[in-house]
Amino acid sequence: MKKNAFLGLMIFATGALFFSVAFFAAIIWRGFPTSHLKIFENDKERIIDINNEKIPQDETLSNNFHFASHSGKEFYGDLEIPAEKKLDEKIFGGILSHHLLAASEISKYFANLKNKKFGTVVLIGPDHFGIGDEISVSEYPYKTPWGFLQSDRTNIVKLIDNEAAAPNEKAFEGEHSISSLVSYIKYFFPDTKFIPIVIKRNASEKKLENLSQALDKILPDDSLVLASVDFSHHLGATAAEFHDETSIAAITNFDYARILRLEIDSPPSIYVLLKYLEKRGAKKIKYKNANSANLSGNFESDDITSYLFAYFTKGFLEENEGISILNFGDAMFDRWVKEKIQKDKDPFELIKGAEGNFLKGTDFIVLNLEGPITAVSDCQKKLIAFRFEPSAAKLLFQNNITLVNLANNHSLDCYEKGLNDTRENLDKYGISYFGGGHSLENGYIIKKVGSQKAAFIGIDDTVGAIDLNDFYPMIKKLKSDNDYLAVNIHWGYEYAQTPSDTQKKIAYQLIDNGADVIFGHHPHVVQSLEIYKNKPIFYSLGNFIFDQLGEETNKGIGVGAVLKKEFQQFYVFPYKILDTQPKLLPPKEAFDYCKIFLKNISDKKNCTFRMN
């Protein structure tokens, strides 16, 4: 009996020793734990003593606090770095990254502010793990390598009382959008008080409005409100730069509708910040855009994070308007593609990438819909006739396709009934369309972004019922009434890898009458790019979603376009189709492809080029 008791005691002691070693090893390896910790309080002194540091203790906190992301000072870069720019004006708010790969840029950001004094710093970031309420606030201080960053209890309670945020400490355990930056705040502003807030991505606009109003109401004049937000994620450098163009334009223009659609890790945090700044009359921005490829020198990575470092001062916004388009070629949802879909295989799965980010953050994602979406069985008996199930419209919606061209040789495969059904099915999901049918008026659609307007025109030069010459005066009129004009045209010869003389003649006439960019399709293979009168002609983008055999028919390009009054920037995204699913080429292969595809373009970098 004694032997068994002794054996049990030894097992218990061994287990306890193992747990202790593992626990302290974890601390040595990771620094401070990321969860809060209960501390014994000395009732007599009304203070707590942690690592020989004494801090005030509030009974309502139950002796708890959170930790900075790292306990070692070396993780935060060179904090003695000199200011990069002189900021004489009063700074009301800003945007910065919480990605410590960018520690040097974060240090510079705060160094530029070190001559300022802020009574309260509010840090708003994403609730990455969705643990908290729609909007959560922490009442706890943070322990950093430079001491405790004290919470602004007075104003935190006011936020809670105004139902602008809910107290939820669990949401802050391990939340790096906050814990990565608290050490910088403590180092550069040692006496400031702190309000940390995290927001779920699906927080309602009503909640966001309420928070911005509450912040404006309760915060004193010496407050600084920061949005801790990383920008484009998990993409190559070309896509990151393309998405950042849209994000920066939306932010500098305080375009709230676009902000909630951006490819960034917390659109709601930016929304709240800008609403607050607008109330304070601080809409003038100074910013710097960078990404992890710039900082690391690894431009061949396909997992890049991009950053915006911005300050807002009193004043009005500077116009930075433009429209972004991501245009693809032929998309077909019949035959083997249909079979794959019926087996729950999303044809967009590979190209949209991690978190679906590639197909986000653009004003308009456009493709050529190569057939009708209809349930009717009465279709043409021609050699190749397509019919897509009504569920195809939902599939387009789920993958953020916002605009489709119907001007092609398959849109009437199920006659007028099929075309009308297509429009109705697209309408159900809010997907716009242009081209198709016998009416010139259906050949275009006008879209507005901010104060800018773009006309999208669809032309079928294969079996189209409308005379091509009828389009030219319409294009001239549309260009005079709108800022930009983009043409999608179905033309050329199938499988021809070079454009015909007829295609070139038509393209020149389209541009002479006002087209800013031409996106071609129908050949099912990629054709060349030509610049005519400083306007790009993409003669054929190739297949996008398709099931054809052969090497060339399983290659394609998507084209990103940022259209602005001052310049137009274009981004080429080459891909391969793998068993009906397009997949972007790895960055190095894409750059090699673009060396050939863009060989006649002078002002280019990798897969991007600019027209002034």
C-alpha cells in the first residue's frame, strides 16, 4: 500500500515538474503569454508588484492585464530612429500596420509623432479570431517591455455606457492587431492613456456609426485615433499593388461604400476612423504605401502583405478618384465544367486564392459569359450550343463577379427566351450586364464610382445582330458623357494566336471614337497587346473558365486596370487552366511571361505598365 502511494506521489511530482518546465520554456521561447493573468494584490499598499515594477491597481479590473506581443525589446526594431518627415500640423488620426515584419516602418511612423503629446491614444483593429462582440473594448492595461500602458478607464466606461462597444477581454487574448503596437505607444508616449478596440468584419454600419459618434463625443482634443490595419494579404506583388490602388483611392476620398469592399484585413476599422476624422474636420492625408516584398526584397513571393502608413490633419481631402476593373475572357459553365460544379468543385477556387482575396477589392470584376443562364430545354441544335444552370448566377455572385458581357456568339443559344432568363437570373444576384440581343441600347451600361462614371460596352463581331458601324457614333457620345469607356468585344478567328487585320482596323476605329481600353475574346487563346494612340488593345484574353483541351487554350490572362484622369495603370495576371480551374502563375513564371507579352511597352515593371 505504501509502495503504491509512494509510486503515485512520484508520478504526480514528475508530472508537475514536466508541466513547470514546459510552461517556463514556453515563456522563454515566446516571451510573455498572450492571455491576461491574475496577480496577488497587497491590500495594505493597494498596489501590485510584478517583476519589481509597481503599478496602480483598480479593483474593478480584478487584478488583470494583457501582454504586448513580445517581451523582448529587440522585436520592435530601432526605436531611436530619427523622424523621417516633419509633421508641424496637429495629427488627429492615422493608419498603420501591425505586421512586425514592417517594424522599421512602424518605428518611423511613431518617430514622426514623438514631438507630439497625446492624452489618449485609441487603437482600432480587426477581431482576427471573431471571439468578441461586434465591437469589443478592453478595460485592462497592457504590460510592455517599457512598462505598463494604462487604460483610459474614464472614457472606456463612457463607450460602454453609450453602447458603442462591449467589454470583452477574451477578444484581446492573442489579438495581434493590438498587442503588436502597444509597446510602440508606451515607448513613444509614456504618459498617454490607452483605449483598445477590436471590430468584427461583419459589424453592422449602424454599430460603426455609433462608435464613431461616441468617439467624437467623448474624446478630448489631445487624442489620437489610429487604425491598426494591414492591407492586401496572401497575393503576389502585382495583385497587391493593384488592390492597394483601389484601397488608397477609397480612403483618400472618404468613399465609405467602397471602403467596406476593400481587400484589407479590417474595412470596419478604417470606416470608423474616417467617420470620426470627418466629424473633426481632418480629411487631409499624408501617406506612404509599402509591402513586404519591398521590405524583404523577395518579389517572387506569392504571400505578400501590404501596408499603408497615413496621418490625417485638419483640412479637405485631395481628389484621388479613379475606377478599377479586373477583366477576364471567356467563361463557360456547361459540359465538363458543369459536371465539376455538380461535384461541388468551384471553378474559381484556385484563382481566388487564400481567403478569396484575388477576387476582392476591385470596383468591377468583368468576364465574358459564353452562354445563357436558363432552365429552358428549347435551345438551338447547332454543333456547339451552351446552356448554364440557373445556379451559375449564384456562383458568379459568390465569387464577386459584378459585371458580365453578353455580346457573343452563344448568348442566343437558347433563343431570346434564354437571353431574357439570363438577365433575370443575373438580376436576382445584383450582377450587372451589357451587350447581347438586337438592341443597341442594351449594348452598354453606365457605372458610377464616387463622382466618376464609366461606360462599359459589349460588341459581338462574330454573329452579332447589330451593325458594327452603328456602335461608333454611340461610343463617341458615351465618351463625351462619361469619364472612361471600356470595350469588351467578341471578334477574330478561333485559335488564331495573332490578331487579324480586321481586328486591328476595328480596334483603331473604336479608340478613334473614344474607347480608353479594349478587352477582346472569342479566339480562346491569348493574342498580343498593342498600344494605339496611348490606349491599350488586348486583342484576346484567352479562356477563363473552360474545358477545352490543348496547351494554348488552357492559358489566359486577366487584366487589371486603374483608370484615372492623370494616368491609367494596367496589371497583367497570367494563369493556367488546370482541369477547368484557372490558377495564377507563380510570380517568377508570371514575370517571365510578361517580359514577352509586354516586350513592346517601355514604361513597365514586371507585369505592370502605365499610360500617361
